[in-house]
Amino acid sequence: MAEAKLTFWGAAGQVTGSMHLLEAAGARILLDAGLFQGRRAEAMALNANLPFDPRRIDAIVVSHAHIDHIGRLPLLVRNGYHGPIYATPATRDLCAVMLTDAARIQEGDAAFLARHGKRGPLSEPLYSMADAVAVQDLIVGQPYRRIHYLRKNLAFEYTDAGHILGSASVDLRLSEGGSHRIVFSGDIGRSGLPIIRDPDPPTGPIDTLIVESTYGDRDHEPVTDAESRLAEIIRTVAARGGKVLIPAFALGRVQEIVYSLHELHRQGRIPGINIYVDSPLAVDATTVFRMHAEVFDRRERMLAETDQVFDFPLLKYVKAVEDSRRLNTLNGPAVIIAASGMAEAGRILHHLANHIGDSKNCVLFVGFQAEHTLGRRIQEGARQIKVYGDLYDARAQVETISGYSAHADRSELRAWVRKLGGPVRRAFVVHGEAAQAAAMATILKEEGTGDVVIPQLGESFTL
């Protein structure tokens, strides 16, 4: 086989910024182009300084529409990339709302800081709304289980990763001077998650596996237990007149929480308090969910019984800024779900600033909190938090429900590796902090992979 090379330009030694460069069959192919998240200065430097000339990239293959997997696409386009971007149809449509929202947040945060005299290099947006819109013209919808040739001797197909709507693993076949199979897991989902289907990995012998490890060292609570805990927390906080603030990823997590709250309401297990989804992005993403019911898991009872999964009497969707501001003056109990999921941007910041100082309230985390994010600091018990440069005392109750994670846990990652059904010659462990990546490497070795590597940012390997 002619020499092929793989370079890790993101999610290597950390969770965010997924981006891997494959050079093979005379082409340079990017797998994902995600945004780094975490410490503002560090993340900005990593995001802004592209490690290659985008004009020399031939194609981009996207696994799913979370920002840490697609968030640098507009930056690549801004810097001259004009080739195809492949995604599943649902991911294509989600990109349209996710990327424009990312641009809007960056531009809005820059304007806010400028108005308050805090403008500086770290506040400048990475790209504009026009750059985000330009991405959409390049996206090519590619259905699951359909082979597409990137080059004469390089083809790929998507399989369902079961992580969020439209998420995929990428199965690449290189046939130049021999054969070499490369599988990129993307983010692996869980069996039994609401709305979406279970993971369906590619099967057979694999020469090179690139696999995520977000929760490689722990198991989640069962999804059914998570729903019971959600009901219990809401009942407890509502009884004392408090509000439950849920920082949630607008794509995937908001829809899962809404689904569970709908089920709990139908069963009479939560009080009749108002529930607000305060996120224009989540509202738009939910519209995309409604457009792609063809990939829902129809084995679920509520999906079989009603088409109005994302609508019920207690629920109100909030888009207008003035309506969002009014939520901060509400009297009595309520549930407020807002992005971003790691509390790094978006409307959740304003709700935290207004409510985290009241011990009647509760901040409920239902998703992964990366190192150095505001969400992680709150989760770990910070007594004060900083929002837009101002300090606030953190007196609210803090809870975490891990069962809503869209990432496979330790046991589910092992099960996914076993479902591959064939030997894995070499594996690269990505998308995990150090302990989680090391644990995933152990799983792979125990499952028969002899050569397991945890690459660092910028490392290259000959395949």
C-alpha cells in the first residue's frame, strides 16, 4: 500500500477540538473540524491558529453536528477552503443552525464586552455570520450505509453512531497498492437513549481505529434512573419555591431532557410548573429534529403514541431576548433549560448570574463538563463564579445526573469495540482527558488490540 499518514490536530490529549488529517490516495482529508473549548485564552489560540493551509484540503468528512466537531468549519472557509464537506442529511441541516448560532454568539459576546469596556484580543470573533452561512453551500448530504468515493482509491460510508440526531461513525477504505481500512468512531452513543437509534458500528477487520474515550474510566447511571432523579430534583426544588437551571447542549441534550419531562408530565411525576427552553438554537435544532423523524427509534412507547414529542402544556420555547430577560424576574418555581451545556456562552450565563446566589435554586448538570470550563468549576463546588468579568457568590444547590450523557460509558465502549466483530490492528485513542484515554487504551488491549496509541496534539503517524 502506498504510504498514508494520519495527523491529530484536535481532541488529542483532550476532549474538544476534534480534527484529524488523513493524507492518502493523493488526497488530504479532514475528519471533523471542531472548536476547542475551555480556558478562553488557550482555546482562542488553538482555534485561531490553523496548523495547515485550508486551501490544500481536498474534502472534509464530518461525524456529527456538535460544535466541538464542526465549529471550525467557518474558519476554514474564511481562510480559503472551498471543497466538499460531507455529512449525513440530519447533520447537514443541523449545521445550518449550529454554525450560524456560533457566529452569532461570538459577535454578540464581542459587542457586549465592547459596551462594557472589556474588549480585547480574546473577545474578537473567530468568524462572521457570512462565513457560517458559506459553509452550508459546501455541505453534501450522505446517507447512512451508502459508499461514496472521495478519490479513485479512497471511499467511505457512514454508520449510525447513536450519539445525537444524524451522528455517524466513518468507515474509510483505502485501496491504493493494497487495502487498508480506517474507522473513525466519531462520538459513540448509548443504547436506550430516547429519540435516536442505538449505535450500529461498522463490522469486520480494521487496520486503523480512531476511537473516542470521553467516559472510558466510568459507568453512567441507567437512563431510567436518570429520569427518576430528574423528577425528584424538580419536585424538591419546586416545593421550596426555587428554580432549576439546566445548562444543556442545544443539540441533543435539550431534546432528550424535553422528551423526559414530557414523559414525566404524562405520568404525573412532576408538578405543574412552567418549563422554559430558553435558547434560539435549541428551538431551531428541535425544528430540525421534527424534520428528521425518519431516524427516530420507533420502538419507544411515546414515539409510537404521539407525533408531538417536543410539545406539551407545561413547555414554553423562548427565542426573543426580551422574553429571556423576563425569566430572570419570575416569581415562584420553574425549570429553565438554556445553552451552552458547559456554561461557556449563551443565555445560561445570564441565568446563572441572576440565580446562582439563591440557595433555593438548583443548577443541574446533565452533560459532560470539560476541564477549565465554567460548568466544571461550578460542578466542582466553586464558591464564586465569574460571568462576563463580574463575580457572583455560588449558593445554589448543584446536582449532576450522568445518565443523560450521550456518550457511551466504560461498559458501552467495550461493547462497541466487541461489536466491531473483527481484529483491530492498531488503535488511536482520542477525545478524552488523560485518565479516560488511558482507561480506553486498557479496554482496547484487553479486547485484543496489540498496538494502542494515545496521540498528542500535532503528532503524525504513518499507517
